[in-house]
Amino acid sequence: MTILEPRRIAKTTGAIAVLAACIAPGGAFGQGGSPENALREIVQSIGESENPLLSPELIEPLAGLAHLYHEEGDYRLAISALEQARQIVRVNYGLYSIEEVPLLAQLAISEHARGNAQAAWDIEQDLLGLMERHPLDPRIVPHLRALGDRRLEIFTAYDNGAFPPEIVLGCYYSDRGSDNCRAGSRGTVKRKLLNEALSYYWHAMTVVVRNEGYTDDALPEQLMELVRLAYRHGSYMLGRRSLRYLHAYETENSEPLNALVLLADWELMFSNASQFFRVGESAEDTYRRAYALLEQEGADPAVIDDIFSPEIPAVLPSFVSHPLDQAGSTRSGAYVDVAFDIKKDGKSARVEVLDTSSASRSAQKELVRLIRRSKFRPKVTDGEIVDSARVTVRYYVDELQG
């Protein structure tokens, strides 16, 4: 790239200043604290062209400058720099190019930061419309995730008693033909916000898998994060789809089939939803398939037993912490020995305290209540789910309370 000579810089600096009135002292590129220094370095970042004011090489420096203005809290100047960058994008790439996506996303953030909720909302809608024109382009992934995060922020604020302006702007009260955007069911608002957030996360993950297949080492943790999110908000389909993707990843990369067991757990936890949606195989069938595949792959019998007949029963879901999950613990202090049945539906029955060291009566009662409220992975023997398996477990009170 040929760098502009000083006389050319001087000539174009004034013209850029007219178009980019946003650039001011303290900008991102100038250390001397003058607009001329900032402009000089921007101009030096572009090569010779017929009209350097419209060179696409200006887009990234302007976006960087806008980001730093935003970080400094000067949102007006950040927005001005972004608008100029958008103009250059449109001249060079057209009105609906993917290159405008990050600029719109940053523009919405700056408008929101300066308290202009209406402008931020309108820009987000433009951003969504633009991404719909490029539904499988990997460059939309971080922006879909950011929109999902933003909807969950609104959801949380509303659930905690606040009233974010987006509730009205997005008309989240409206349901079943109603056009009332200012009042209505809180449940409707939360359901719509949550569904929208989850749809953005799922769209982002779909784009990743479509473009990169199952080659990204970061994919399993990203998928498990979606599963945790789905569990936290009771989204059966999102969790199921994410675990199916995770199973495909493990199969493609010849990794242990943990996801298939987790999928069976998921179907068991959401058995009512599974029957309602009528999708896929049942929890029992998935457990059988997982057991059979582990045997076919020559898994160590001890590994299979650790999954389906562990010393301490696996509490569902196994991917979140639970006080009854004491596998691998240091095991010390007061304990309670209990016996109970684990039914094929994961529920417990006939809970009985057998012995205790020094646990109080209240601690024993709390343990019994906790067991009755929890779900466990059913026992699988020789590929078949046991209708009712009696287990005896020693639980340590300090760990239950910790």
C-alpha cells in the first residue's frame, strides 16, 4: 500500500474533517490531543485512490476510533464516526452488505449507552433485518449472541421489577391479536423475551455448525452453555437440539459418548414436554442406545458402571452443582446413611434413614426432603432400565450445607 505524501495528507485532512465532524481532541489515533493528529493517522492508514474519502480502508480506522470514543463516554462522537463509516460501506459495498453489520451493532450500543432507547431499538431492528439477508454468514454470530444477551438483560430487569423501555418499544405485552403495548400479562412479556433470546443463541450456534462443522474445539463448551441456559429457563427444545449437536460432535471426533447419556437425562427431566412435542426417542430408549454404544465401542465395564450404577447416584441434571452430588468428595465430618429406591422415571421412593454419626434431627429431615425432591439417573443393567433399584448411600452433612 502506498502511503499518502504529506501534501496529500494536508489536502485531504480538511475534507475528511468536514465529512467526519466526529473527530475531536483526545481521539483514538492521535497522542498529541489534536484533531489534526487523529486525522493524519487515519489518512495515513489508507492507500492512494481516486477518492480517499470513500476508500473502504477508512472503515476499520473509523470503527476503531468510534469504539475508543465510546469507551471514553463520548457517545456523540462515537456515533458520528460510525455514521461516516456506514456511508463509506454503502458507497463501496451497497445498501445491504454484511460489512455494515458490526457498525450497526456498535451504533445501537452507543445509542443505548447515551440513553436514547428509541434510536437504539430502531437500529437493532435494522440490524436484524440486515442479518436476515445473510442468515448463514459466520460474521453475524457474535452479534446474534450479543442480541440474545441483551434480551436476557431486559428479561432479568423486568423480572426484578424494573420497566425497561424496550418492553413498550417491542410491544412485548401484545399477544393473540392484542395491540396494547403498554399493559398486559407479565407472563407474556417474559415468555416472548425469553423465546427471542433463545432463538438468537440457537441461530448463532446453527451458523457455526453449518460453516465449520464439528472441527472447533470450543464447540462442546459453547453447546453445554446453551444446555445450561435452556435448563435454567425451561426450554426443552433448545436443550435437546444442543445435546444432539454435541452428540454429533463427539461421534465425528471419536470422543466418549457423554452427550448421549446427557440427552437421555434431558428426556427424562422433560418427559412431559417430550410427549407434548412428540420428537425423538424416549428417555428409556436413549439410555438403552447409550449403553449399547458404549459396549460396542469396548468401553471399560467400570466406566459403564460409573455412568449407570455409580456408588453415589447421579443427581439430574448432572451438569449443574447439587448438594447430593458428593462423588469424589473428601468425605469427612457428620454423616447420614440412607436407603431409597430409584424408580425408572428418576424419582425416589421409600426413603429411610439407617444410621447417623452426629447429624441433628433437622439435618436428617432436610436430607430426606432433598432426596424426595430430586431426580436421579435410573440404574441400567445389561442394557435394560431397572424398574426400581434400592441404593444405600452415606451423605455428609457439611457438604449438603455447603
